[in-house]
Amino acid sequence: MTDWLKAWHDDLIDMSTSAAMFKDEGPSPERQNHERTAHDALKKVLRFPEQFPQICEPYMKMDQKRVRTPSEWLSEKNRQRLGYGEPLEPR
């Protein structure tokens, strides 16, 4: 996740830097190179809505942070109780 965000940030910087560099230049091969760089970076940046959910998906469901239902809680407590050697059937 951190690597992806860093790459996305770098693309934003490339896009804005290239756009600023060709802003004041006349038509030249160097300007075309800056325009191409800015355009490629813009295409990468605009893929954000497609890529971000896939990247965040592993972090969206955290079972350990989920509040258990009453039946899940009772089942867990029952397993703990049975772990102390009590018989399965009530007396």
C-alpha cells in the first residue's frame, strides 16, 4: 500500500512538473517530451478509482476488530467452559 501511494505521489509530481515546464515553451521536441510525460503521468493518476479499492480490500475486513454476535460470544464461552473438563451433557 505504501509503495503504491508513493508511486502515485511520484506520478502526480511528474505530471505537475512536466505541465509547468511545457507551459511557457514554444513548439519544440523538448516540449513534446514534457507533454508526453505529463500525459502518461495523468493516465496513471486517473486509474486511481480503479486501483484503490483493490489495494485497500485486504484492510477493509478486519475480523479481529469485529463485534461478535451474542450467539458467537456464547459459543466461544461454551468452548472455553468445555475446555475445563466439564461434561457435555448437563447433570
